[in-house]
Amino acid sequence: MRFGYSERCLAHDTGERHPENPDRLRAIRRGLAKRHGVEYAEADPATREEVVAVHDAEYVDEFEAFVDDGGGSWDPDTVASEGTWDAALTAAGLAQWAARSALDGADGRDTPFALGRPPGHHAVPDDAMGFCFFNNAAVAAQTVLDEGAADRVAIFDWDVHHGNGTQDVFYDRGDVLYSSIHEDGLYPDTGDLEETGRDDGEGTTVNLPLAAGAGDADYRYAIDEAIGPAIDRFDPDLLIVSAGFDAHRHDPISRMRVSSEGYAMMTDRVRSVADNADAVEAYVLEGGYGLDTLAEGVSMVHETYDGRTPVTDDEEPDAKTESLVADLRELLDL
């Protein structure tokens, strides 16, 4: 893969005890240093105009002024420092780079993965929350739509938390499909099965809130039987993966049971889904707070695109997952 990266994202200082800290990117870089075929690219920060395409201008102004005043705690979870404004614009710019690169023909071993922070999928149009200030995946999707590089964009969010911000941005839109597998009842307690979009966006929001303890077989079944068919029917030009790695069985803030090998499996499934839809893929980093498991997860994505075949076990999904998927298929007429 080709990874988008910038040292500017390290300047977002959340403090030593905050789970979303610069060591996340350092750990990923250390893990990738052991792998073959890793390339890095810089990217220009997103512009204010490009960010305002998905966020309210008043919020963007308030956020910039907050950082100019030295930052601090925006809310109990979301912290800004003097470097956060530039880091947030850079993270959004890296996501734009990934989307543009994919649509310009970067695929296979050159498939782009944006390693930016702060993450983005909780950022709603008019507020920061959940460690997120700008919605990186949403900015990237809106940018390529505005530039005419794509007519339809699908986003698949496999972070353990529901991407409420990304859903909110596109909930009434017919040109972006948002799909998510997440842990039921976890922060921010959104993403119910019945949330399927409204108006022009009816049917373009796809949520699978899996029960705590779901593992590789559940995720595989969810992608094969629900997420994949929904994306295939939507027929996007671009598939953006909001790639969080906090569903890992050893992540400190979730109760899911995805293995490192499970991320290779999901990557392989995503690649097949995109191929079936004749779409290109771009990855954007979201969460993941165990440094070793985060680094291992990103490395598994890279190695899958580098030619490694994932090892798939013979486990069956839980009956609760099968029932949930059946309900979603009926709800969306898949």
C-alpha cells in the first residue's frame, strides 16, 4: 500500500494519558517498518472551504478560535492543543489524498491509506466529539463529488464505535452510502438497525450493531450477507473504508473479539466487494487504542494488498448476528 502521512499530525497533543495520542501513529510506523513494500506520501492540508462543505462555518470558526486561544478540553473526551488546527486540516487533507489517488488509478499494491489524526467519524456538522474535530472521510467523499471525480461514494466504517458524524452528514443524501458494523450500546449509542436514511437518502444508511463479543465469523458474515450486497446495489465509484482497529480482541476500550487475522479477512472481503461493484478503494484511519494491536491491524491491511492470503477459520457466526443480518436484509430489501 501507499500510506499518506505527515509529521504535522503529531502536533495534536492530547496529553500523556489520553488514548488518542501521537504514539498511535508512531506505533503504526514502527510496525510498518518491518514490512515489505511500504511507501509514504505527503499531502496538502484541506482548505477551509473544503471543510465547510461538510461542517457549519460557525463551528469551524469557533474551533479555530478555540485553538488560537491555546485549546484545552472541548468536551470531557475531546482535547485540543496549539497544533490541533493544523493537524485536523492535515488529517482531512490526507483523507482527500487517499480518495483522489484511488480515483486517479492507485490500486493493488498502491492502494492508498491515510494515516492521519485526529480521527474524524464522530465529528458532526456543527460540533466536535469523540476525539474528532473534522470528519475526514466525509470531507474526502464530498471533495471528490464536488470535483466531479465520482458520482457516488460508499463509506464502510468498521471502527468499533458507530460513526454518528459521517451518518449525520449524509443521512438525507442519495449520492453517499454510509455503512457501519459497530458494537451495540457503545459510545455514542447511535447506529440502530432502523436508521436507514431519509428523503433522498432513504436506504443509503446501513447499520449493523453487533452484540458485544462478536468476532471474526460475525464480521465475515455481516460483510458477506449485508454490507457487501448493500454496497453492490448502490454501485459506487469509490469505496472509502473508515478503518478503526478498536474491535480487536485486545483493544482496551471495546468488548469485541476480532483477531489480527480478522482484519486481513475484512480487507480481503472489502477488496472483493469493491471489485464486484467496479469501485476503487481508499482507507482512512479512525480509532484503535492498543498500540500493538493498532500497528498489527494496519500491517495486516497492508500485507493483504501486498499479496498475503488471509487465513480464514471455520467458525460460524453467532445466532444473534444471523438474526440481526436477516432483519437488516428485510428492512433494506436486499
